[in-house]
Amino acid sequence: MIGGFWEGDKVAKLSDQIVVQYGMGITSSEAAVQELVYNTVDRDLVHVPKVYRFVRSDRSEDPRGYLFLEYVQGQPLEDTDLEPSGKTVRQIAGIIFRLGQIQNPVPGPLGGGLPLGYIYGDDGAKAPFTSIRDMNAYMNKRLEYRNDTIDLSPYPLVLCHGDICRRNIILEDDGSICLVDWGYAGFYPRFFEVLSMSHVNPYDAAFEEPVKQEVTKALNLTVEEEHDMKLMSFVRGANLRWSFDERTPSEIEAYHASQIMHFSGGQGPVVDEPDGKGSVIPLKKETPGPSVRTSAPPHIFVEFS
């Protein structure tokens, strides 16, 4: 094992060219976002390991993901006694600025899935965001104790790495930076990246503070962004203190619709007539189609060229 945690996701070297990240926290979204950055961002700015293959096994009670990646030769920044130089800090700020130019209309991990990261506490968001509306509802539920609200809809959703810290940076012999561990990556307002750096665990002020300052300067955050970033820190605090019903507005609407269908005897939704009585709108009878196997295969493979 060359990386990771004994009780969590791990990294093992398979050969001089390939490593594998494996564990319950390794997802297809992480593979997809690494592939996106690998193909989109200039290699001279940041080196992202090439993705060879992702495999998820559902055979056991603890399904695990296996992400096969290019092995990168270099020195992890956390293994050095070096303080981050001005050049390194500026390089990292430039990487974050460039990632902020990659946008997606749907918040959260690329392709869907549960948002993860320091803002969401130890267990992640526990429910996917299918829209800005879902994300706003999630945040505002956690701001109720302060009688505050937040609206993230004015902000573009940009790619954030979500875990910028020494252990995820490899210094290569040619001076370039390799950025690894994209498990917290997703599409959020750009100040999410700055906020995440404030809550890296364990916190490394000697690294995080100069990087945050340089990134904040590069992004030139507005007064509104600074205000909403502060509100988001309260969201994190609420997540660390309490548990919440994680159903999104879309899921709640679907639940209510299913209840209406159930209590109408499966014939259709109940509607109110002018006299106040309920009537049933019959559903169109469909001709039964061919049977479809709904059980998922035991393994899911995603290959990358």
C-alpha cells in the first residue's frame, strides 16, 4: 500500500506504470471527473493521472470500487519538510482558477451520486442533488436554526476538487504538480473550493492559509460570494451537530405522488371536484410489454481509452 488509510480507501502499486485505488468510497464519478480533467486541462498546468479502468463489485455486503490509474513518479508534498514556495502556491491557485472554467448545469459529482466533502460532514450529503433547487433546499434546511437562507442559483456551477491539501499533491522531478484523489470533486459555486480548504482534516495552516489567500485573490470573490461562503460554514457546523431528513424536494414530490396513487387504488391520482369530493382519473390501459430483467449485474465495468 502506498497511500490511503488502513480503515478506509487505499492505494496500491501494481507495477511501475499502474496503481489501483480501492474501497467503498471509490466511485464511477471519481473516475469520470479525472478523465474529464485529464482530457481538458493542459498537462503543463497540472498532471492528473490517466484513468485506465473503473470496476465496482456488488458481490459482497460492502461493495467496493477499484480505480486503475497511471502511476506518477514523484514526491508527495506531505512527505517533505518544505514550506510551500510562492511558485507552488501560485501554481495551485492557477489550477483552481482553470478548474473553475469547467462548468456543468447539475450540482454535485459528475454523472450524479452523493456529494461528498468537508461541507457535508463525515457521511456526505446522503442524497444526490438533481438541481440547484435540491441543493438550495439541502442548505436552507441546515440554516433554519439561524433563521438564515441562501440562494445559490445566481452562481455558475464549476468544477471544484474539494480536497486541496499536501497529501493530494505530488511534486514531479520536472517541477510540475500532480493532483490526485478526486473523490470529493463536484460542480458547485466557485467559493466552495476556498471554503473546503478551511476545513481540511487535519488542518495544515502553513499550507492552507497561503493557498487560500492566493486563490481568493485569483478568484476575486464578490461581497455576495464572501457572505454566502460564510453561510456555508454554518451549514457545515449544522451537519457536524445534527442529522437531517435527506429527502430532496423532487423525492418528496415523488413520494406524495406515489401515496396518491396508492390510496386511489392504483387507478389514478385523486383530484378535487367543485363540490369538494374526490374523483379518480382513470389511467390509460397499456398493453403489457416484454419482461425486463431489473437486477443489476454483479460487476459494473467502465473502461477509458
